[in-house]
Amino acid sequence: MAGTPRLYSVVLVLCMLGVGGAGAGNFNKEIKITWGGGRAKILNGGKLLTLSLDKSSGSGFQSRNQYLFGKIDMQIKLVPGNSAGTVTAYYLRSKGSKWDEIDFEFLGNLSGQPYIVHTNVFTQGKGDREQQFCLWFDPTADFHTYSFLWNPQNIILYVDGTPIREFKNMESIGIAFPKNQAMRLQSSLWNADDWATRGGQVKTDWSLAPFTAAYTNFDADQVCVWSSAGSSSCGGASKDDSWLYQKLDSAGRRKLKWVRRNYMVYDYCADVKRFPRGLPPECTA
């Protein structure tokens, strides 16, 4: 989930130029706190989870289940105020040296300036597929829903039901797609002031610590759960498997174009200087 430092030097300026409910899961049952000690807390009978970062450490959690495909929602309220240098990462990841991963990373900001949403897709340990966006609302004022749709046809990332990114299965032209490795949902709040805010130019102000992000309404009902025996069961309590075949319809494509036109601030597929030997094949497919 580590970012690429050179991408962050100009995106804040570009953001400033931009125009213009999930089901309630029980964190006690579905989530395991993995690091950070008392900085990660499950509250309100399992309805609320908070991660905190101070100068000593950040914190993180992961889902108890592993998934091989899924439609997963989480409502998150990001670190308010001056969050420069911090990163709230929310992602799916498999194990091993050739892992698969699907990322949301929320890059902290100075007060009054927009968050950058950094996204990436890794296949077999290879990423370098960064796309970055500003949000069209204040993500620290209230909870908003951030969603993964991952099925055999495509990966779509949503914010409050609006698609912001699509990565299609293009195995037919030799591009790897995450479909064989089970992944856990994970999240962490950590310090990355060497690159996170304006390419590392703005450092974390530790006098403002602890920094805290909050989570609620985890919904992983429409998923294929991977068992220790190496098999998966799809559908969940709803028994609705339509998400396994879901793609963007015409209305979804219009929304995706709206986001890209007004709020995208970096696209690896447009960075010809970064790829002097030619853009990655999925960019021209």
C-alpha cells in the first residue's frame, strides 16, 4: 500500500482547481485489531471502530474472513483538521510475495485543503497503477461510504455509490487480474510524512496528536468467503449473487466520466514521462 512519492507534488493544486448506507456489521464478530494496542478501539457494542495515530505508533485492523470476490462497504469518517502527513489506508490484500491488492488511501491535508484519494490495483505483486482524486465533500464532517466491487469481470471502486475507478479483467490480452488469491479487508492509520502531503513537503504536526479516524456500518454480506479448506461460498445471508456479474451500466459510466472530468488529479495512463517505453497495455486496450 505504499505510495509513489513523485506523484504528490502537484496534486493538491489540481484539487483546488476541480469543479465544483451500508448494512450495520458487528466489528466484534467480523474484525480483528492487528496492531497499535489501545490506539485501536471497538466501541458501542461493536457498532463503531476507531483507529488512532500518535508519535509512538499508528494502528490497524483486518477482517476475520478472507474473500475471493465480494461487494464490500464501509462508512468512514476521516481525520479532521490538520491531518498532514497521515494516511488512512483501506484496502483488500492477499498474502505472499506475489500478492494481489486493491487500495483506497486517504492522504492527509492541511486544514481547509482537500483530501487526496489515492487508488491502486496490484496483481501478482505488481502495482504502479495509481489514480488519484479529490472528493466533492468534506470527508471529515460525517461518515461516507467507500465500497469495493470485485468480481471475475471487473473491479469498481465507489464513493457514496458513485464509481470513481474501474479496472476490467483483460486476461484475454495478457494482463493479470486478481482472481485466484483470497484477500482480507484491512485498514490502518499511519504516519507517512515523507511523501503523503505535497510529496513530503508538509510534515506531521505531532502537537495535534492523537489523530483519529472512525468506522461504522461494515457490510460484507455479498461476498465469497474463502475457507481454510481452500474453497469458497458465495452469496451471504441475502443469497443474492447478482453482484458477481455486475458491471457499470450507462448511468454508472456517466457518473464515472463526471468524476474523472472534475475530480481526477492523477492518472498513470496519462503519464507518458513515467513510461517512456510506452504506457502499460491496459491503458491502450
